[in-house]
Amino acid sequence: MIKVLVAALVGTIVGIVVMVVVIAISGTDTSGATSVGIGPLPLSTYSSTPSSSTPSTTTSSGGSSTGGSSSGSTGDATAGKAVWDSSGCGSCHTLAAAGSTGAVGPNLDTALAGDAGSTPLPAFVLESIVNPEKVIAKGFNGGIMPADFGTKLSTTDLNNLVALILQGK
């Protein structure tokens, strides 16, 4: 039994040493590495502490002077594109304004108004991002969209994302 444990430990150590040597010889590093599908996260907008579990769309710190259409939201659609890209939204959703054609989740160019009911569209979109299980679009299953965007994204980022999604509506 001890021989097996020693052999496993030696094998692990040898494997790590070989891996380090190969990395050193090839000259690779992790400076440009990103998570597949989500791209680099802009550090200037990421909040590692929860900003709010249900952010308000009335916060006006979105900096709307930098361009983009807000369509009733206080966010900046241009800045929302960076949030869209860094959060990986396009891997699941189609949104022409973001140049995305994902098909895992609802097409946000066509699906929003019908699902919102009597809720104002900006409030519905925000709620759908921070509490995606509240309303599940017809033809889609729950439990797929991450439920932590309300704590991972700042209020400004959420407002910018809503402005992007609502651009042209």
C-alpha cells in the first residue's frame, strides 16, 4: 500500500516538473489568457463585492455622455457593449446591437416586449438579468442563465447593459 502511495506521489511530482519545464522551454505565459467564451473582464467596472441584489435603473452614474441610446434607461449603450462582451451574454443570446447570434437563450431583438407584460421594459430587462428565474421565456428552460449578475456587476454596468439591450426599441 505504501509503495502505491509513494509511486503516485512521485508520478505527480514528476508530472508537475515536466509541465513546468515544457512551459519554460516554450516561453508561454498567462498574460493574455482569458476564460473561453467570456473574454477579459474590464477591471474598471468589475465589482468583487455585491453592489445590490436588485439594482435600480434610476441610478444616473452610467455616464451617458459617452454615447449610445438609453431608451428610458439611465445607462450608456456603448459602455453596455463592453459589459455584454465581458459577461459572455453573446454566447447565449442574439442581439443585433451587440453583433451576437447566440441561440441558447431568447433572441433579445424579438422576445422582450411580449414577455414583459405590463412591466415597463427597462425594469423587466433589469429584473431578467438579476433574477433570471422570475420569468422564463416561452420555449426555454430555467436554470441556464447565471443568477449572480446582480452581485457580480455594478449598478452602472447593469444600467449600461439594459441600455444596450433596449437600444433601438
